[in-house]
Amino acid sequence: MKLVLIEGPGKRDSIKKYLGAGYEVFATKGHIRDLPPAKFAVDITHGYKPTYEIIADKRKMVKELKEKASNAEAIYLATDPDREGEAIAWHLAHILGLKPDDLVRTAFNEISRPAILASISNPKPINMDLVNAQQARRVLDRIMGYKLSPLLSRKIRNKLSAGRVQSVVLKIIVDREKAIRDFVKEEYWNITANLLKQGENKAFKSELTHYNNKKINIPNEQEAKRVESELNASTFVVDSVKRTVVDGKTPAPYITSSLQQDAIKKLKMTLNSYTKAAQSLYEGVEIEGEGKVALVTYIRTDSVRVAPEAQNMAKEYIIDNFGEQYAPKKFNVYGSKKNVQDAHEAIRPISLKYTPQSLAGRMDNTLLKLYTLIFNRFLASQMSCAKYDSLTVEIKAGDYKFKSNGKALIFDGYTKVFSSSDEDEKSSGINIPNLEQGEVLNVSKLDGEQKFTKPPVRFNESTIVKEMEDKGIGRPATYASTIMTLLNRDYVVKEEKNLVPTELGEKVTEYLETYFTNLMNIKFTAEMEEHLDEVEFKGKKWEDIVDEFYKDFIVHLNEAERNSQSMKGEAQPSGIICDKCGAMMVYREGKFGKFIACSNYPSCKNTQNINQDEAPAEMGDCPICNSPLQVKRSKKGNVFYGCSNYPKCTFASWDMPLKEKCTKCGQPLYKHQTSKSEKIYCANKECK
């Protein structure tokens, strides 16, 4: 009997079916050996040597595994095809007495009969560069976890933690929230001309864009009326007409980050539900009448590369189903971003015989929707470009310039199967008449529209993944787990699908930025990912990467340890007497925000929730309806100020409206408070 060791039990049946008799497939369910949780287990003075131990709840499994291995005629380590999987294979080899350079490593980029049989017949040595890249990441995470987390717990609140990637992602979310709070909206006006070709009565629209060849900015109604007055006295003349045929470029096949983003945006999935669904499509799903079938290639990848056999498979399908004009003469090639590992293909269907239509009603509907997205995107990536008739008309009115754009679809190409955006329009502005340069136009109406600049939008799960990818922070396999960690540790909460930092998250970020500038530097974190890639691809010593990080880190850690600054703050008396021991109750801060606790703690453990109606003496009334304000709390304990007249009045503010009014303009004043400072500001943005 030959023994094949894999990670996830979900793909065991599929693999067993393809290997047939003579093979036993055993799932380890992830790591079986790791750094112990109760010890630091990294020898700083001897090259950062890690001490690994068998994970406690895997000891029984290891005993069973050793018995099976002792009777096996051959052993194949078929863990996942990435750094983590390579490291698990290395740990398995150590436990079973195998050598890393033995021909025992095999990996399945897709769970299909040809791929599995080809891989199992060509085993290789364990790739120690991959293993060492994972070891570097693991040791770095352990150093931070064991050295920095206790400091945060002492300085801010008990049981806090920090992470090399998660802390930077938290900073990005916190910085966006600060930008939203500090945003001051500015007024501007747009002017649109409704124009008529001589002798016609159907108007088309043209937008005012320039004045004296410079982009125009109209700040207020007075200026808008002045401009309109000048335009009414001007002659509108066609300055240029440009007609071109343009290509609508085909989208690249999915990689991990782009699929995550579209699953959240198009299918309304959460990051957590996406992760489970994608893993099922890779490992195998139950299809009525066929049993378990794996439908897609490996789902953790940053490469847009497609294997030649898959390109040929797609070309044949496209010609058969849509016609030769939909298949490009040369295969589409897509460029990858910097730092792409390119270890695996893009995410694609294993076989195009499993069309979404053929699977309808035969498998779980949520999985089918995700598979349909992957199937159609892959097909689109291998199809011909869409083609558009594009028309751009520029119109002069004295020193002012207007512009009209229109496009009409003349060949649908890849859009026959996939829309790149929910807002994609195949045609727009096609009511522009046939115009010639120098032609004089009639003006039927000028429309001035007041607008205001908008604050930055909060990140959601989709956009934060894109931000991590764009900034080079983390890797495809870590995006989801990083975001889930921030949510689970109450550094971030979801509000209407947006990611909002909690008061605790902002405190942690503020403290880390004060003492660990490199750690919180986005560029530094991205460069660390590049260093880990150098271990994997260039054979750089992983110990050197860790040493470079540690020498800088320990200096900042010691400085923070010596500094007496604490962000816990002194306990403030509440004015309430403890009904159990008679001592004064004080304000404390816990996992879910502020609460009232007995000052005799731990002798007396009496606690109370803060009364929402208890308003600070300086707090004013609702600035909209003058009803009393209330101190309220979000689900995660964040304090905000809301109108007692809700839901008739929906006023809410993170900053406290004050009783005092602005001495210059009489508008309400607000107080914005952090742990280090407070700022009083006027609600009137034009009042400085």
C-alpha cells in the first residue's frame, strides 16, 4: 500500500477515486508540528533557531500516521502547493524519518485525474527554499507576538496582540477613518449645455470642462451665474470631431485577490463565506449523479498565467459555441504585477465540459454562483476584444470649452459572457448627431448643478483586499485571515459592510506609530514581503532576514518598555456608589468599550453598564431638531451621540455637540477627542 498525505480532508475522496486501489490517502488537517503556544521557542542568540513540537491535539494522529507509514511501500507528501504546504511536508518528513532530498514531494495544482497521476509519477525533493521562506515568516510572527503583545497589554488593555501585516492593515483602515473625520466638503458647480444641430430639434448634452485651456473650477452659485451669463452671449462652434474604433480589452483570468473582490462585490458574499466556497470548488463538490468532483484549479495564486493546454481547451470551446470571430488569432497574454510568485496558474475551470448550465440544480447554489463567475471570467480572458465606435466632440464657446463623448458597441467580443463592471454600459451617449468641424450649434438650455466634494469612502472587505494587493502587503493566502483577525480582536467592526476601526483599534495604531515607525510603515512591510520572496526564489538565508528585522525591532521595543507612557488612562470617578460594598464606582474600559466598575476591584467585582441617558454636562441639544441628545453605543461598544427623537430625527455624530455656540457665526461647536488631545471646532465649514 502506498501512502499519500494531504492537508484538507475535503479532497480526500476525489484524490482516492483518481488514484484507485493500492493507495491510501490520509489528511493531516493542516499543521501537525509548530512552535509551542506556551513558550517563545526561538533561540535569539543562536541564529534564531526555532524549537518545534507536535501540536497537542495532533499527537494521537501522529501515532496513527507513524503506524501507517511503517507499513507503506512508498510515501508521498502531497500537501498544498504553496509555502505553507511545503513546510507541512517538511515537518511530516521529519516526523516520519524521511530526508528532505528524498523523492517524496508531490503537489496537485488541480484535483483531476491527469494532474494527479502526472504528479504522483514524478515526485521531487522538498523545496527547502520554500520551507525557509515559511520559517522566516513564522519566526517573525512569533517574535512580534511574544515581544510586542505583552507590551500592548500593559500599556493599553489586557490580552491585546499585534502582527507584522495585520497592524499595517489596521493602520490603513484607521488612516482612512481619520481622513473621513477631517474631511471638509467644498462646493463646486457643473454646467451642462443642451445643444441642437441646426435644423434639428433633438438636443444632446455637452459638459463644460475648460476655460482658457485650463480645467475649470466653479466654486459657488455666484460664479456659476457669471459663467452662464458669458456663455449665453457666446457662439457655440464645433472645434473638433474624433471618430475611432476602440478595443474593450479582455479581463485577465482571476487570481486570488480579484476573485475575492468580485465574489464580495458581485455575489454579495462575505470574505469568510467566499474562502469556504472557493476551497470546496478546489477540493471537490457533490454533483448529483457523479459524486465528488473538483471543479477549479488551486485557489491561492497571484499569477495570471494559463497553461497552453487550457488555452487550447478554451479556444476549441469558444469556436464551437460562439464562432471563430470570438477566438483571437493569437492567445491573449497578461502581464503580472511586481513581486508575483507565479508558482501556479490563474484560477480557472479544470474542464469546460462542466458548464454552469450543465450543473444547475445538481450542486449547491452558492457554489454554483461562484463557479459561474470563475467559468465566465476564464472564457472572457481567452476571447476576442469587444469593439466600439467612439465619438468625441469638443465645442468652443468663446474662451470656454465643452466636451461630449459617445460610444456604440459594434462587436460584443468577450462581453458576450462577462461584464467587467456592474456599471458597464455597452453604449453611451449615442444620441450625438453627425457633426462637422466649424459647425455652429444652437443652445436650448444651460443647466447649472450644485455639487459638493465627497469624503473618502470607508474600506469594505473587497476594497481592503485590493488595497493590500496594490500596496504589496501580505500574500494571497493571508488576505482573508488578516482581515478576520482584525474583526475577531475587535480592532475593527463591520457597519453596513464597511470596516470601521474601534476606539481600541485607533489606540493600538496610535501607540504602535509612536514607538514602532518601521513596523507601521507600509513600504517597510511591502519590502519585507520582497525579502521573503528572496528566500524562496534566490536562496537568501532566512536567518539574515529575521536578524535584520530583529536588530531594529528590539531597539524600538526597549525604548517603548523604558517609557512610562500608558494609554490606559486613570480610572475616573463616576459619582455612583457601589451597591455591594459602598465604595466609589469608576469608569473602566473593557473589550466592548467603557463600563462602570467598583474601585475596590478585585476585592469587589461589581460592574454596571453605562447609562445611555447619562449626558456630560457640556453636551448640547440636537443641532437639527433641538431634542435632547443621548450618549449611545454601537454593537461593539463605540460611543457616539444620537438624537433622542430617533427615528424621526436621525442625527448622529462621533464627536460631541456642545452647549456652547461659535462666537463668530453662532453655529454649533463640536468636540473631537482622542487619548492625547481634544479639538473644538465649528460645524460651519466656512468658519475658520
